[in-house]
Amino acid sequence: MHPRLATEALVTTSPLEIGILFFPGMTQLDVTGPFEVLARLPGARMHLLWKRIEPITSDVGMIVLPTTTFADCPRLDVLCVGGGPGQIAVMDDPDVMGFVAEAGTSARYVTSVCAGSLILAGAGLLDGYRAACHWLSREQLAPLGAIPVDERIVVDRNRISGGGVTAGIDFAFELAAVLCGDEVAKRLQLLLEYDPRPPFDISERSAPADVLAAIREAARPMLEERRRAGERAVTRLQAGGRRPHQEATDVVTATPAAR
């Protein structure tokens, strides 16, 4: 049986409006991973959001197509924003940031994967909230008023964020449980055969120092552009009368109360 059919009996009479931001240069797995899970939730109505209905090219060349323009987007239960190198241009785009700020203000849950948390923070939506991000860019959350947390998934009130790229799948099951209960999320995890067994035991915590240094050096030009985009976002927030929290500048580890 197709997994979608297996959940038909669970569909509720109330639609669940879920919007995922698409943009040129995005890392598609940041959002297609969550899409694969969230689109199967009972009553889910998915909106792949961009300014226009036109092909979007990801950071590595995959072409995807939005389904809903900003102008046609309904009030969302969930706003989800991914990352990727294109995040830098998005941070400087008033149309996109204005939409994110407006949609995030009214959404029941404001969520992100990878550097999508920088977009949310740049829109003023993570001020004083704990958040995850890709490990290369996690420290850039603090100047934007968010509290960077070294965890794969971070839940702080109605803000839910995942770490880098593949963390979006774990994030999606966590969000599925929040939206529809543990049993629905467990069933989907089983149907999608999500039982990861990575071939290598390597992460930010376990990688050799020289490997981490080499990756950081290769990413340095992009990270510097990302930092400058964040600074411009802070300037805009301050010009609008919002001063991001600056108390927490160190990365913290999530506590049970924050999850």
C-alpha cells in the first residue's frame, strides 16, 4: 500500500495549512526532506511559496517549482524556511523578508531548517528564542537576537528549528508529532522506513580538527557574505524600532526545558 493511502483514514475535516519557502540557491533537502513527511499528515495542504510560479534552481542545480505565490498564500498553521547559499540574497530582499515577517507573525508554528533560522531571525521572528542552525553558521544567530543552540532539533514555544540539511528529516517527525500526535508521527516514520545508519561516524563533535578547519576555510567567503547580510538585517530591524536581544552570545546546549 502506498504510504499516503495508509493515512487516509486519519485525515481530519480541518485543513492543516503548511507553507514552505522556496528561493533560488536554496538547499533543496532542507525543505524536500520535511515536505516528504509533512505532506503525508492528516489534512495537510502544502504551499511551496515564492514570489511567482516559476522554476527555482537549488544550490546544486535541482529545479523545483513553487505552487503558491506570496499574494495567494493563506493564513498558515506552519511556516517552514530552509537555508542554502541563496539565503544571503533573501536576507536583502524586502519582498521576501516582508512576507516571512508577516506570515510568521500569524502562523501557529514558525519553523526552520539549517540557515533558514537566520532568515527567521532577520525577519525579527526569533528574538529571544532558542534556535538551531547549520554548525558552520550557528554563531551568526546571536547578533540577530536568537539564542544559538548546539542541538539537532530545538523546540522553544512555537518556534521549532532543525540543524543542517539532513536534520530537516528529524525535525519533520518532531513537528509531525507536535501537530498530529506521536502515533501519527511514528506511523509515518515506519512507512517512510526512516532508520538512518550513516556509513561514517563523523560529525562536528567527532571530526578531526584539521578536517573542520579545512571545511571552515573553504566556506569562509560565503560565511563572510552571510555575516554581512546579517548585519544589514540588524540595521533594518533597528531602523524599524526593534533592537535584537544581545544577551546570549555563546552557543548553548539544549536543556529538557527548551525541547
